[in-house]
Amino acid sequence: MKKINVAVAGLGRIGKIHLKNLCRNFPELEVVAVMDVLDESKAIADEFNIPNFTKDFDELLASPGLDVVVICSPTDTHADYVVKAAKAGKQIFCEKPLDLSLERVVEVLEIVKESGAKLMLGFNRRFDPEFKKIKQLVLNDAIGDPQIIKITSRDPGPPPVSYIKVSGGMFLDMTIHDFDMARYISGKQVKEVFAKGAVMVDPEIRKAGDIDTAIITLTFEDNTMAVIDNCRKAVYGYDQRLEVFGSKGMAQAENNFPNNHKLYTESGVSGDLPLHFFLERYDASYNQEMREFIDALVSGSEMPVNGNDGLLSIAIGLAAKKSLEENRPVKIDEILN
Ligand SMILES: NC(=O)c1ccc[n+]([C@@H]2O[C@H](COP(=O)([O-])OP(=O)(O)OC[C@H]3O[C@@H](n4cnc5c(N)ncnc54)[C@H](O)[C@@H]3O)[C@@H](O)[C@H]2O)c1
């Protein structure tokens, strides 16, 4: 059978993860070309025996027989690259977020639709084995009608201020994963967003126009509520927990640890800290999201995370920004209409 030919754009933190998975765990496909604007990234192409390295996206797209493009470059390139790939008739996996402007996202999704290209967005946490189990429990009615969803999402440390300045702010860069998780778990649409935020980690983040600590409340169309708590710095590491409370019970996913042993002594009980950051904590999810993307392409089924999911998570992020600025609950329709 003909192999699926894949190209990867952007070989930074997330690009390397996807490239490693694509090369090692997908015998049905071949990575035929990679690109990055940095000369040094050629070494990554060599490490994985990729025959073609380029610094130019158009050249990447022109790779003979190319079927799929995986876009892992910085956020401000996503919209342009998705448009080019769609117009070139390629299938597309693009990292989140698609863009920081809702208008641009709408425009890009229209072009993708006209082209007939399939597009999946990288909301990898949906593919985490623990969170998938919680979703399954909700679908199986094991906890009854969900009433409260609680998401704790705290990073071990803030990114450099240079990153924060171009990130679109904490809600669109970091909380966007939690907005998607809340939508995924509830299966409902968000109708209202209320956000409180502060700078409690680093005053430089305030100077960059952002916050580092927040509580966001989402209200869904059926009045289910979700509360998300975020911080850019948790001294004990990456804190990623999920709880769903409903009419028949409660389901919880705790943090993942490198091992589960505990030391009990007369002075207390101790154990390892949670897995340090996203590359370790969500390792399995990155492979699984690519598995489900490729399977959906081959079977012709719906993409597991589609363009509209991307659009709605950005709309919730923009509503959270407005809520924080104006210190009031913001209806999602104020953003979408
Ligand atoms: N789903 C997730 O869990 C997750 C995690 C991290 C990052 N991301 C997203 O992935 C994207 C990349 O993030 P990262 O953390 O890997 O960043 P990074 O800075 O580590 O890597 C970005 C790479 O893109 C290259 N690059 C710069 N300009 C480019 C261009 N015009 N074309 C192609 N490549 C270019 C850089 O040289 C670098 O190698 C961001 O949009 C981010 O939001 C998603």
C-alpha cells in the first residue's frame, strides 16, 4: 500500500515531539520533508533521517507526492500556513491556536472548507488517557448529569517575557487548553464567561500586559458550570487535575507522577513531585492525537478536533479577556456576533 507522505513545519519543542512520534510509531506513513527557519534545525532532520530540509514553507509544500502537513511553527504563522496548505490540496494538522484574531480564524476556516482539506487542531489533552476515561464516564452516565467541572492547570514556571509578549496573553496561550477541555467534557456550548486575574508571580509579566494567575468561571447552555484555576508558577511542578461532579457521583483525575512510591517516616509522608511539564505529562496524548488524526484521514471520518473547536476555544478566550478588562460576566454571543 502507498505510504502517506507527511511534512513537518517548525522543529521546536512541540515539532520535535510530533516528528519523533511520526517517525517511530506510524509505519503507514513517511516523513518526506521538514522545515524550520533556523539552520541549526537541519541537525534534527539528520537525526531522524529525513531526506529533505528546507527553510521555506512553499518549498516544503512542493515536496513531490506530499499528502499531509503538520504545522508546529509559532502561532503567528499558523493561519498563513494553513491557508497555503489547504490551497495546495494538502491535509492539515495544526498546533493550537489557529490565530489570535477571531475574524482571521473565520476567514481561514472558510478557505479550508472551500478547499475540501481536512483540518485538525492540536488540542492534545483530549487524548490524555486519564481525561479520556473521565469523558467516557460522563458519556456512560456513570456520574449522572454533570453539574460542576473543575480544572486545575498550573505550570511549573512562567515562559520568558519575550514569549509572553507575543503569546496573545495567558487566556489564549495557556487557558485555551482548559477551555477546550471544559467543552470536551461537557459536550455543551459555553454561554457566559467570568474571569478574575492578577499578577502574583512576576511583575515583568504585568509590564508585558499580561497576568499570571486566574480563576475563570464558564457557564454552559444547560447551566452546567466549570471553574478553571490557572497559575504560571507552581513550585511543586506541573499541576494538571480534572474533576466532574454530577447527580450520580464524582470523577477525578489526579496528577501523574514518575512513580507512585511513598516514604513514610516519623516526620511525615513524602513522594515524588508530579511529572515536570507538558512534554512529560502529555507524552502519550501527543502520540494518540496523531494516531486519531491519521486514522480519521484514512477512514474519511470526522476530525476528532475540528476548526470549529478551535474557533470556539478562541472565542471563550476573548470573552475571558473582555471579562477581566471590564470586570463583568461576558456572554459568548458578544464575541461571536
Ligand atoms: N499542544 C500543545 O501542548 C503545545 C505545546 C507547546 C506549544 N504548542 C504550540 O505550538 C507552537 C510552537 O510552540 P513551541 O513551544 O514548539 O515553540 P518553539 O519556540 O519551541 O518552536 C518553534 C519553532 O518554529 C521555528 N520557526 C520560527 N519561525 C518559523 C516560521 N516562519 N516557519 C517555520 N518555523 C518557524 C523556530 O525556529 C522553532 O524551531 C505554538 O503555536 C504553540 O502554541 C502547543
